[in-house]
Amino acid sequence: MILLDLQDVLRIILGAHRVQYLLLNTDCSSLQASALDFQFRDQLYENYDYTVFARSMMEAVPDDSVIDYKDSFGLHYLVFRGRNAEAGSFLFFGPFLYHSYEEADFQRMLALHSLSGESLEAIRWYFKRIPIIHDYLSWQQMFSGFLARYLANPGLEIIRVRHDQPGKYELKPSVALSSIPYTSVEARYAVETAMLDAIRRGDIAEATYQQNLFMGLSLDQRVTDRLRDIKDMIITVNTLCRKAIQQAAVHPLYIDGISGQFVTEIESAENPEQVTALIPKMIRHYCLLVQQHSLARYSGTVRDCLNYIDFHYMEMLSLESLAARFSVNKNYLSARFHKEVGTTVTDYINQTRINRATGLLRHTALSVQQIAEQCGFADANYFTRTYKKIQGFTPNEYRKSIQWNGKKEEHRENHPSQ
């Protein structure tokens, strides 16, 4: 059974809603505090003190409780104290909104903060990219349940805290507000980097979380055809993912296959919704490819051997033939391979062949003799002996077990009451 850490679950949920997750020490040294609002206030005010802003939220948090902090711009944050490894820190979920902003809201914002009307367009641009939680009650109930467990407080309620008074900071010249979009672009590139790094590690949960943030920070439409615009953007993401797993030493043949498949699916999509639905699938598949085929931890010689075995398992292979192919001493290769892979070259070859054979036994009607030949075994009897040694049963026994389980499943579907 796979157990997920509670914080991993929270990050997955936040990622699905495109809401940022931050961990800050009380002195705000653990992370650039301006990440709290993607440097929004930094573009508005001279020498804005984010430490004061962060601490104002921290000070409002009771012990073992959570606040929903609404700042003077109407941005919301869930804030609570860290526990266990995060003790001495505070966790921030946000910024987010509970409704979209209308023109009247922007005008009130300008008046409250004494902002120039020239800044209006840049502020509109910023708020268009803040995630909106439309179902307030479901959001609150969901996090009340999770955070009650995290904080070991069964009676936990999320306390609403409102801060309407703007800080007394000197405004920057209004022309400086034009840099807000560029700051958001910087945030987008930072999230993109984090997403690609997670893909490079094969971390599906983190990559999915960052991917949702990335989509929330995407650039404005660049061509008039919306479908073409989003297809071009996702093709770019596909290319970035491809380059990321290449750095994880995944063989180009694996990369080319999955990359080409996604380009085909993207171009076949008939509407923007079908295209965006491909993104989580793309992230997951690239991460799985890293998990299954990354050879980054191996030396160049061993990596070459592993790749060659994976793609030539049906041929006559041996320690001697591999040593000759890669111009190394066979004793050196044997020792190096065993040290890095944890098994002998011969055992790895046989295990690779048996893995391929198992797939053929499950998904084809080929005879045992045919499967043996396709998997590099010249003799069906030797294949059967090797298969039983590794798997604990013969190929025929395995195939019969599949057929028996399939019949039981079919019976359950046809007779659900039995």
C-alpha cells in the first residue's frame, strides 16, 4: 500500500487549484518574501518591507489554528504554523481570490491605496492571473479536515482575518507599474524551472503542482486563433519536457517515441479543452519515463551497456561481446557493472529478456517457442528454465494463471451478486 504524507496531499490539492505553497521562517530568511505576492507590492512601493507583511500574518495565527487572511488588496492566504520538520516556520497557501474582480473593485482599490489611474491596466493584468476559488464552502471544509489532522486539532476552524488598511509606503512613479507584467513573467519562468527540475527527477506530485502554477502564469494569447495559440504553447511545453528528461540520461529513442506521440495528440485535438487536458498526462508520462529509464546515476560505460541491452536483448549478448563493442576489458566491465547495477551482466540480460517475454505472454497469443526466439533465447527449453528460475513458475503456468484470473473477472462482471 502506498502512503502519502499529508503535506504531499495538500500540495497536490493546491496544485490542482493553481495555488502557491510557501514555507517561511519567522525571520523570512528561508525564502524570498516577495514571492508572497509575486513581487506585486515591490512594483508599487519604494523599499516595500515584505518581512513586515509576512509577520503581520504570522502574528495573527493562534496556536494550532489556521487563518484565512485577506489583505488590503483583497488577496487571500491560508496561514498556519508548521509542525514536526517545519516547526519554527509558517506555511502560506496563496495568494488566491474567492471571486473575480470587476471594474468597480479596481476603482476602489485605486482610491484606497492612492494609486494613479495609469496603473490600472497593469493591476488588471496581475489580478487576471490570480487563481479564483469559486466554491468557498467546499474549499474551507476540505482544508479544515486536512489541517485538523496536520495540526492535531480535531475542533479546528479556519479563522477569517481581514486587514483593510494599506501600508504607509512611498509610491513608485506610475511608469514603474509597467514592470508588473514582466515580474509575473519572471515568476512564470521560475515556476517553469521548478516544473522541469521535478520532471528531471521523475517527481510526479511536484511536477504536477508546478505545472498547475505554470498554467496560471501563462502569457497572453499571441495569435488570433485561440486553438492554434494553445497548441503552440503546449508543443513548447512538450519540447521543454523532452529536454528535461534528456538531462536525466533517458535514451533518445524513448524520448522521441513519447514526444512524437504527444505532438500527434496535440495536433489532433479539436478544441482548447482537449489540448489542456493533455498536459497532466504529458507530465505524468515524462516523469514515469524518468523513473523507469533514467541512467543518470551510472557511469558512461555502464550506461552504454544498459542502453544496448535494452534495445538489443533479442540478439546474442554476453559480457565478452559487450566489452568488445565498447572497447573495455571484460573484467573491468564485469566489476564496474556489478558495483553500479548490483547484478552481473548475464543476470541483467536474462532479467531484461524475461521482462519482455512476460509482456508477450500477457498480451499476445504467440507460442512459447516464438516468444523465446523474439527475446533472444535460441532454445525454448532454456527459456523455460530461465523463466522459472527468475519468476518462480514456467511461461505456460504464467499464461494459464492470466487466463484463469481473466475468467474469474469476467464471471464477476456477468454475475455481480455472486
